[in-house]
Amino acid sequence: MSGASRGAADLVLSCQPSRAGDRLVFPYSITNRGSADVYVMDALGGVDASGAAKPNTQWVVVLAGPGSDATVARMIPPLPTDRRIAMPVIPLARRLRQGETLEGRIEIPEPLAETSPYFGDLPLRRYEVVAVGGVVLSVGYWSGGSNTLVAVPTDYAPDHVIVHTADPARSAHCVSVRLPAQGLQLFRRTDRFPRLAEATSPVPVSRPAAAVA
């Protein structure tokens, strides 16, 4: 179940989706076949119950689109259009060296609903239920081949780094794969929720087809 990267690096994303109780599970692996290291988005900065800094590895961005699909992603979320954001959400990253493979896991409780770190949940009546033809799994990354990129280790998350570039959003890429869906529905928000522009090139489809059901 793999698809080639749509970004600048030569990455391969693989996923075999499943269910665990009332949760959709997307275990994935990313292999770096390129000539430079990359930094894969993996966690958000957060705090634990005591207020101490701790990486949040349970975060996910869910968006309607492209087309009749839904996007499930670990990436820089689209900025809200109804307010100004002083400090945009920039994920912590894990370094993926040439020839190595990184593994991750996304779990989402059902029902599948649009979500973003910038938005809280809506009342149930402010969602519309739509059928989903497939799930586009996307993971963001930065290419380490850039001279303007600086990766700074974090004290509270030894396996992660903070990536600094002149423009973290514009310099980021995504590796994606499309997983066909059977009988899946999405709770689509009806507020001013930002989504991605429609892709101009097709997303690779997992082969053999690994369906999300």
C-alpha cells in the first residue's frame, strides 16, 4: 500500500488502515529514497496534567476534499480566515535520514469529523454528513537539503526537533497516498472552516487497494 511523494523529496508512504473498536487506525511508514535527509512532521508542542511541556502525538488534521474524499493528515493546518493568528501551528518533526524508514500511527475516534488545532468541536447540528469515496493520508515534511533550514533539538521531546526556515509553511511538502473507502461518512463543518485547494495532480492510490471501511 504505497504511493510516491508529491513533494520535492523521494519518499514512499505506506499504510494499511484498520479499525480498533470505535476508532479508525492508520499505521503508516515513510521511506526516504532520496539523496538528502528530511524532517517529518510528527507532534505538536503541548503540556501534561502538571503543566510540564510534553509533545502531543495524538493530533490530526481532518478536512473534506479533495473531491468526494477526506484528507487525514499530519501537516501544517490551513490558517483560519475569520481571525488573525499571531503564532501559526508548526509541528515538531522527526529526522528521517537517507535510506531509513520512519513509522507513525494515527487514531481517530468515530464518527470521522473535520478537525484542526485551530478549531474546537461544533454542536452536532452544525455538521452535515457526507459520504466519503476515499481517504487521502498525508504527512508533511521539510527537505533537509535546504541551506536555510535549521533543526533545533527540544529538551522535552528528545526524538523531535523544531524546524526553522524563512517560511515554514511555504517550504513544507506532503507525501500522500489515497486509500479507497467503503461505507465511510464524514461530518463536514458548516462554519468558516479552511480547507486545502483542490490538487492539480492525482494522489497515488494504494496498491493493492487497502480500503477504509
